[in-house]
Amino acid sequence: MEHWQGVINAKDVAKLYNEKINQWLLLEVIKTGKNRRAEEFKLIAFDKSKEKVKALMEDDNWDWNKKYIFVFADPDSLCEI
């Protein structure tokens, strides 16, 4: 499983969606806009295995006070965050 650091915007998420085809992305929502739509994210992890990514969330130290998005990069659908 790969990890990546840094804050990204929705446009960057769309790029990741197209680069990480058939992989599961776990994103932390950093900032939401006026319409409460997520605008900035931190990519926590991505992997072809949904179970591996979900396992991160089962850690005792996982911070459930933050907002997360768990998405599959499906090449046959449009990325909508």
C-alpha cells in the first residue's frame, strides 16, 4: 500500500482518480466551502485492496473526529467529490 502526504484540491483528486485506476482512495477532508462541499483534502492512502485501506481505519489510534472520504477510482464513472 502506498501513502502520500500534502494537501490537495478537488482538481488534484480528479487527477488521482484517473491515475490510480481501480484503486481505493482514502481522503481526509481538510476544508469545506460555503456550500459544505469538500474543497481540500489529504490523501491518506491508496491501494487496489479495499481491505488494506480499511485496515488503516481499524487502528486504535485512528482519529474518528476528522471527516473522511473512501472512494473507488472507477475508470467507467466520473469522479464526483
